[in-house]
Amino acid sequence: MIQHLTEMPWSIGIGLLISIIIAYVAYRRRALDATGLVAAVVTGTIIFAFGGWYFMAVLMVFFVSSSLLSKLHPEAPKDSMRNYKQVLANGSIGMILAVLFYVHDDAVYRTLYTISFAVATADTWGGEIGRLSKTMPRQILTWRQVEPGVSGGVTLLGTLASLAGSMVIALLLSFRIQVIVWGLLGSIVDSVLGTVQIKYVTASGRVLDTPPEEEDVRRTTGIRFLTNNLVNFLSNLIIVIAAYLFLQIT
């Protein structure tokens, strides 16, 4: 422990430098807004300081791939810029797990950390790539058609993309099948929770996850406090807790 404490200033410095460079590039490419830049720097610094190179590598794979995929939809540049809420929704649990790994020096927290970002990656890849599907998405519970991009909707393309995202993260941990499975389950849980999150219905009848700027909101549906960011956080938390309990009994 004493050795870890003496190395901590160096870890903080290296983590801060790497995080600033990556976050600034993302900011310049309009993948992050100013608040997202700050949150990404803080998240990356803490994760590297307490977790080291492996933890940072997992974070970078998620962050870089998600930022690149967000640019698949140039028609919505504002939506593609992630703010601090979106960064923390996907990264706060990972920060906690990195600290727990440092404190307890237990490999289970490295596995849970990997699973956490497998969930985040699967959800992000499924959402971004799924919007390119030529078939209309269907609500995961009722199987009724919904507008592309609306939470709770799934497509075959999006599901395959979620699987691919989870597999990419699993590659960083010796391609463990459990990481792939938990990551895919996380995207499913996210879709289920997305069916009851708050949505906005415009005067023209469009249903959107975020309040539109060009149209008046006629009404809302779903649970008012359950935003998309909270859904992302909760689905990640649910899977991490479930995975921890599973690992304890196996």
C-alpha cells in the first residue's frame, strides 16, 4: 500500500495528461461540449490513477469508438456533443470500481469494471448504428413500431451492433464470454427502461427523447424524472450488481 501511495502522484499526472489530450481532441471535433470535456478529464484521471493502464485502455476504447460513431448522424450535430451528464452516466460507476480495485486489490473489480464499460459500449453502439437500420425499430416490450432513435426501440442491426460493442470490450479481458453476455444484457435492460423514460410528443405527433427546439411540446409520456442519462446509469448499475452477485456464487 505504501508503494501505491508513493506512486499515486505520478499516476495522477500521467492520467491527467492523457485525459486532457484525448478530451481536448474530442472537444475540438465537437464530440464533447465544455462540460463534457471537464467531466471526461476528471473521469479519465481518476480511473488511470486508481486502475492503471488496463483500466484506461478500456475507457479509451469506449470513449473513442462512441465519439466516432456519434458522427454517423451529421444531421443532428448538437445531439452528438456529449455533456457532463452523459459522461458521468457512462463513467461514474467505472470510477467507483477503479477506486475499489485500488483499495481491495481484488481482480473481481477489474472484471466488473470491464463489464460496466461493455454495457456502456453495447448500448452506445446499438443506439448509434441501429439508427442506420432500413427497417423501423420496434418497442422491445410491445413490438409496435416506433420512431428511429426513440429509447425502447430495437432493430436487428442495433442488436448486432450491441453484441459487437460488447465483444470488442471483452477482447481486452481475454475475450471472456461473461463480459459479452453481461454487456448485451445491459443493452437490453437499457431498452426496457427506455420504454418508460420521459418522452416528448410534439404538436405534429413526433415522439422524441429530448425536447425539440423547432416545435412546441404538446405533452410528455413516461416517468418525468427518468431521463435517458438516468436510464443509462441505472442499466449499468443493475448489471454490475447482478454480475457481482453472480460472481460471488460461482
